[in-house]
Amino acid sequence: MKRLRGPSPLEHAGARHPAPLGAAHRDGLEEDAGDRIWDVCVIGSGASGAVATDRLVRQGLDVLMIEEGVRLAPHVDLDEAETLTRTALARDESGRWTDEGWPWTTSNLGGGTVFYGGASFRYQPFDFDPGTLIHTDGADVRWPYSLADLVPYYEVLERRLGVHGGPEPATAREGRGGRGPAHRPSPAGEVLREAGESLGYRPFPTPLAINREPYGGRAGCDRESLCVSHICPTGAKGDVVSVFLAPLAAHPNFTLRTGVRALRLEQRRAGEVASLRCLDRFTGTARTVRARAFVLACNAVQSAALLLRSRTPYSPDGVGNHSGMVGRGLCVKLSEYLSGTVAAAPEVLADPYTTTGPFSTVAFLDHYLDPECPTGVGGLIYESKRDRARKLVRDALELRVETILADHPSLDNRVGLSDRLDEHGMPAVVIDYTPDPRDLERLSWMSGRCERLLRTAGATAVVRRSTGFAQGSSHLHGTCRAGEDPARSVVDPWGRVHSADNVYIVDGSFMPYPGGLNPTLTIQAHALRTSGAIASHLAADRAAHV
């Protein structure tokens, strides 16, 4: 049976960090790991897994976190990190199958947050109940809770992450609540802001989880490097390793194991998972982990694939797949980059802030809901500096923006398993996604608004670049949808799998509608909300058995 191309070895090009994060961390899994029963096993160390783990540990629970990747060395950039991840089967632009599908942001300790630009938007009220304008066949797009339910968790995370800027006025209570003052606009951001205002837009500072000044035990941004696609050299960026995992690394209730892949969940009776079968990637040895509860934080592709691989006599189609909904409703968000150049004074071009510091300093939501856009639902426009210095324009100031918009959820877009095997002999992941024609029209319309913004700013040589979102992206949602009705959803409003009482999902899988903004902060807020419920459920279960 043909095998899918796998990732480079864990030690590839010295990418692995030589030192553990702390006393709680080591590579690989001990031989006697199965002799112990943890309170919670968290699978995945990225945006959502780290937030959930932090709350669970601090509420007194004994937590094991496993991460398939490793802790990366400081010099590793996004290009190299991508060589450490396996690909998936997916359709290319002509609809033919290829093995170049992208089912990750990155696979390493901290996930994609160590490379992201820190964009930390709150979702809009429309995103929680978009049914007035978003119409689908069979996919319920209404969230089982509201924005108001999530606001307290947004506020906590904005303080912990050190979010600065955003569409709401910054509160004066820095360190106690709300967002801090925005980073100053980059030279390109200032030009875009002025152009937007001349069009009647209401620009605002991009909300960024990047410290302006030292805060929360982290340094302030020194603007010496670009804050996207690189590990932050100062710790100013609010990646989850810096904010959540490193402070936990000596906690007695926390155990972190990297280089350990989750293969499948195992059951001894219906309605409950007893253990997790893992692979120690350093030794090639399969081991079993037992816990009272399991938290999936792998991302919307990997969590769905894990559930589908977990076929047992009690769940013959996979754990949580009681209604055939696991993997269905995959959303990846549509996006496109547009760029052009404007003449600039020598002193502007000499400012290193043209190519360093935050990747985005200005954003626009004026077309988020727009009756002129097809369906009436547009999206976000924001500054997006290039993350590859060799491509930067040297003789003029480059203006570069990205537009992002939510896709219509479709149950035909899905994550599945192939007959082909990956490098560990497991069924390869399949990303079966076809863009909705309505969404392609919306993307074209939003790109037109971006071009108008650039032309208004005086930009010439405007070009567009596709992001290849249909083959996978860093914005993954919807494959384990949340809802009240078990026949139409995988998890309940608190992230608990309807048919497996001790399995929870905290990543973007749960989203019934993906929203048109960068999702990281919202996924983290959901994880914080769900982890509180997990702690309560486990406490009630323990009390019932005393």
C-alpha cells in the first residue's frame, strides 16, 4: 500500500531545541506511562491546548500534555518548521488529487503561535448568529452560545497575552483589564490609514498580542525583526510557550511530553474513553496513556482525523461519530494578498519599521457586513507586511494588505481518511474541500475593495496573490461542530462530545460558523471557557464517587 510523504526527522537541520522547557518537560514517553492515571490528557500544545492546560493545572488537576512535534530552536523560521510536518491528500485548483494538502499551521511545541503575527481579534456579534445572511444546506451556522458569553474570557486572555490595539477604545486600566494602547502605525500602515479615511472608512489599530513595553514578565517589542514567521527573540510576542507553558514547566501537576503522536482513543465501554494509544516518535514505540478526561486540541483537521481513527466496538465509525458528523463542515476561510508600491521620502525608506516590528498595524471592518457585497457578507482588510525579506521592494515603500472572509459551511467539505498510509502506518488524512461559488464571488469583490484602497493610496503595479486556501490553511474550523442536537453536531455547547462524556474539543473544530476574522483569540477564549467546565465536571464526578 502506497505511503504518503512524511515529515523530516525530528532532528532535521538542528531544528530541535537542545534544552527542555523545564522540569515538567522531556522528549518521548516513559515505559511506565500506562501505570498512571492522569486527571486530564491534553492532546496538542498550540493556541487552545496551552490555554486549557493552564487553567486545568491551576485548578489543581494533574495534567499530561502530549505534543507530536518538538520544542524548536530559536533560529528556526516558518519555512524550516514546515519541513517537519506531514502533508495530506487534497484537491488542487483543477480538482485533481495531490499529496500537497496542508493540515496544520505548524507541528511543534506551541503550534503556530510561535510564528503567528499576534493578530487577536474578537469575533463580531454577527459571527455567532449569521443565519439571516448565511444560508446552507443542512449545516446549522448558529453558535450554541453568544458573544456575551465569551466576553469575560476574551478579557482574561487579552490581559494574559498583552493584547494592544483593536477597534474598541483601550481602557486606562492597563494591567487590570482590557487592551493596552496600540503599537504606532508602520510607515505603510500610516499611508493605508490615510487612504482608508479618505474613502470614508474607520480604520483602527490591528489588535496584537505583542507587548509595546515590558509586561507580564515579558519584554517589550524591540522592532528588530518581523513579528511573523519567526520565533520572537525577546519574548514580547504572546505565543503560548512564553505565556502559558514556560510558567507551568516546573509545576508539580504538569507533565509535558514532546515527540509523542496520538494514534487513537480506546474504549472499554460505551460513552467513555479509557485510554489513548500513542507513538513515541524518538523510539518508534507505541504506548498507552490513561486519564479521566481527554482534551483534543490538535486543530480542526487533526482532531477530526484522530476521532475517525478511533474505531472501537462501541464506536465503529470513530469516537464521537455517532451521527456521521465528525470531519464534516470543514471551513478554511478565503483570503488573498494584494500589494503595490508608492513613492516615499528617503527618511521613510530608511526607517527599519518599514520591514520589522508587528506585521500589521492597521485594519478595516467597513465591509464586514456590506449589502453591496454578494450575500451581504464581506470580510476583513488589514495591513500584512511580507514575511520574506528577500522579496521586499527596496526602491519604494510597499503597501501590502490581506483580505479574509468566512466561507459558507458545507457538509460536503470534510476531513476523511485514505486507504494510503502515512509514515507511521496510519491512514493518511484527506482534505476534501471545494470552494462555494458564492464565496469566490465575495472574495473577488473584497479583493476589488482592497485594490481600490491601494490605488487611493497612490499605489502602482498592484498585484494579487492567492493563498491556496482550498488545500488547507492556518485557519481551520468546523469539523466537530458544536450544538444542542446530537444528531446535527459532535460536541455540546461546552465542547463535550455528545457520545463520549469524558472527551472534549477545544480547538477550531467546534465552530459552527468560522467568522471572518483571525480566529486564534476566539479559539483560545472557547478553550478557557471549556476548561472551566471540564474542571467542574471532574470535581462533580470525583465527589459522586467519594
